[in-house]
Amino acid sequence: MTADWTLAVAPTADDPLASDLVLRDGDLVALTGADSVLQSVRLALTTAPGTDPLDPGFGFDGLRVLAEETNPELARERLRVAVIAVLRRDPRIRRVLDVRVDDATGPGRALTVNVAFETHTGTTVPATLTTGVERA
């Protein structure tokens, strides 16, 4: 007799935004609601498009924008559009309210992206996402 084992997360209060897991201080912690959506957005923004074999459309095309665009204003706008595409792809996001890409400041190459969106539950989620490598 064999037993099949799988990892399962118990539903949390019938959350329509679903739940996910994150590793914090060596423990698996359940994320729910807007935190779960933000984790998915962060993952998408750090994944190159076409690298997920199960979902080739998943990912962020920002690296190509930075490599191709020489005009800083156009690069910022193309990055903003690429972030909007990531947000629109998540079925839990009803509406994108605001996306701002701030220039990298200081010695690092980090970009700060400020987003605000509305989920299908009517919750407005503002977030600041920083990408890139900071140098001291």
C-alpha cells in the first residue's frame, strides 16, 4: 500500500484573492489577500519573459527596454508600460490606478516603481517595489 503525499495550505477565511507561501526566518508563512497578490507581482517583475516553461507569457520585459532604449524619458515610459502589462496579467487585479518609475539615484542601479491597483474585492493596494542592485 502506497500513500501519496503533497504540500497543502488550508484555506484562510475563504479569501477570494487566494493564498500563497513565503519563507520568513526559516519558517513557511501563509500570505493572504493583497500580500499574496504583491508577492506574485514581485515575482513577475524579477522573471524574464519566456523563462517559465509552464507559462511563457509570464514575466517582465524591463531588461530588454533598458538594453534597447537610449532616451531616459522613453526608457522610463516603456518600463512603466511593461509594469502595467505585468499588473494587468494578474486576474486578481481589477484596475491599475497608478504606476510611476523613479530614476535610479545614488551610486546603485536600482529602480523604484510605485504602483497602486484595485483588486476584485475592492481593496486598493499601494506598493513601492525596488529592483536592481544597490552598490555602496
